[in-house]
Amino acid sequence: MLIATNPDGYFLSPGPGDPALLGYAITTVKSLIQAGKPVMGICLGNQLLGCALGGHTYKLPFGHRGANHPVKDLLTGKVVITSQNHGYALDPESLPAADVEVTQINLNDGTVEGLRHRHLPVFSIQYHPEASPGPHDSNHYFDQFVASMEVAKG
């Protein structure tokens, strides 16, 4: 049904819960990826995207809560200050390296904070850019998503 509406892209929003218990959502995300449109995920959306791409999650000992979490972008070397609220993380070793690239890590504990597909317009971040910590360190991800939809439309 969702794919039949032919949107320009798919946005996977934050949400609570253990992504391993959301098999129906992971199946849906796989379908969205196969549809070939741009996909962006935030927080739980990042975890669901990682699972749909073949990865696995695990429960963090204490979770990431609140503001001022430093995250390093491995592509640019830039460090941003983020706002976070999650209790699970993606296991980087479970992600298929041929198709998925870890793009960001948490500087406090080294957990995955961002990923992208190497060949498809698919990416995600673990933290909450909409919370505007820093104050606007991460807003460019929304611009990146919109740009990927414009490219996909032709």
C-alpha cells in the first residue's frame, strides 16, 4: 500500500522499543529499500534500516539519553554534538561491509551512529537532529535527504 502511493522517498522516524521485536517493520523497510526510492532513518529508523540491510542490534548497558553526546562523522572527520534517547545499538560487525558503510560513531563508546548503503540512496543516523543540539550541527541531513529525492525524480 505505501509503495503504491509512489512518494519521492521514505522517512523512518524515531520511536521506542527493541528493533529485534519489530520483524514486521523490518520486512516493510526491506520492501521500501527494494522500491529504489531514497530512504532516511533516525534513531529507531536507523536500527530498523540496519536490520533490513542484514545487521543486528544489541541492548546497550545504560542507553544513550540526553544531550551533548559527541559523534564523529567518519567521512568528514567533523564532530557534532547530538541529542539521543535510545537503549539499543547496531552491531557494526553484523552489517554487510560490501553494501553498508558505517559513517558515524559515538565518541563516548564507539557505537554506530550513522550508516549508508554503498550503492543505493539509503542512509540513517542514530541521534535526533530534529532536536537541534549544537544548535544546528545536524540539520544538513534533512537537506541531504531532500536532495536525494530531487535526484531520484530526475
